Amino acid sequence: MRSITREGFLTIIITALIAFSFAVTDSSAQKNEEKKEEKGKKLEGWRTEDFKPYIKSMEALRKLSKEYAEKNLQMAINEYDKGMDILDDMENEVLKVENQNVSQKYLNERFHWQEIDRKNQQRRLVSRLKYEAKMKAVTNFVKAIRLLDDIENHNKKFITENKDYKIFKIKLYQVYVSTQYDLHNFLPCISILERYININDETKNDIWAYSYLASCYGFMEAVLAKYKGATEDEILEYKQKKNRSLLKAAELKYNVDSPQYKHLKDLVERDEMKSEVLNEFR
């Protein structure tokens, strides 16, 4: 076998490097061409992602589609999840604070008033954590309710065909009302509760719905009683709604033949009779 000279070896190496360089160049050029072709395909045709109709009737027609309803429902679920995450995080934070308060030793406290002051500070901290979280969560729940309202205003068929829609709506209404009520925002609860009890037979017989309604109606009755511009009829309307809700809650909890229901009914009748007597003398 003939031995390879140094010059021959170098020639082979250089030739191999040149060949590899051409191969890399060809491969890179091919990839660039493929990218251009792929980009060209994506740019072809209508680009409708950001299209917003100028004509209102076209926008209304789009809202009638199943795709629009499904998109809104998913967005509502996302808002609901965000709100629930806020409330869950808050509960974990409150639990953490309460556990720290129990386990920690307060050896620097020499007087009873110091203990009282510390506990009041801890209660204020917990109240602030709850208030701030619930305010944020309500914002998400309101957005979710508006998205559902948009669906219901445009696509009744979707509501009846989607089995999960009413289940989600019930959960959303429940957490919205309980959160708003905790914030003492009673008036916004009334309209949602009145809609809630008309969703289906289950909500129509939900004792918590009538318990919340009774309290909210009672609040409005008390507010109007202090307002000089309110009429007696307006006050009486909320009083009667409050009493009907109380009786419905008692009926669901005890039944109409129970002594508890009969006792409450007697109180309600006397309450309304008192209002009627007062109206006769005005």
C-alpha cells in the first residue's frame, strides 16, 4: 500500500472541509426556503382575527353563532376560576395567620389590655385580608355574569343544548351572592337571587337562596324606612317580599305543618297587619 504524503493528507482534509461547508450551506438554504414557503402559506387569504364589523347587524349575526357562545362561556369560566383562586388563597392566608396567633407566645404582654389590643389587631388583619380578596373576586364574578348575559341575549338554543351551562350558572350565582353579601353589598344580590330561583326546580327550592333574599329585602325595607322620599307602598313591598322569603325558608327547612313554621307565620301576619293599620292613619 502506497503511503500518503503530508501534502496529500492536507489535500484530503481541505477537500473534506470544503465539501462539508457546501453541505451545511445547502441545508441552511433549504431550511430558509421552507420557512419562506411556510410563512407565505400563513399569509395567504383573509386575516380575520382582528376583524370588527362596522355594521351593527353583522356584529349581531356573529353573536348568534355557537362559536361565539362557546368562547364567551369559556371566558366566563376563566373569570370564575380566577375569582375562586383569589378566595382560596385568602382562606389559606387567613388560616396561616390564625395558626401563627395560636402557636406564638406573647411573653412581653404584662397587662390584660395588651392582650385585647393584640387580638383586635389580629382581627383587623384577618378582616382586611378577607375584604380585599372578596372585592377582587367580585370583579371577576361580575365579568363572568356579564358574559353569560351576553350569551343569553343572543343564543337561547345554546343554553338549552349545553348541559353544563346551567350547572356553571348556578355555581357562579351562588358564589357571587355569598361574596357580595359578605361585603354588605345587599342590593346587587337581590336581582341575581331573583334570577337564581327561576333557573330550575333545584334552585326554586334552595333554602339558602330564600335566606339571603329575606335578609336583602329586610335591608332594603330598613333603608327605605329611613329615607324621607320613600313611599309607604315601596316600604310595604319589600316587607312583604321579606316575609314571603322567610316563610319559604321555614317551609323548606321544617314544612308547613311544623310549629316553627306556624310560629313564624303568626309573626309575619302580625307584622304586615301592623303596617296596614299604620297606613290607614296616615
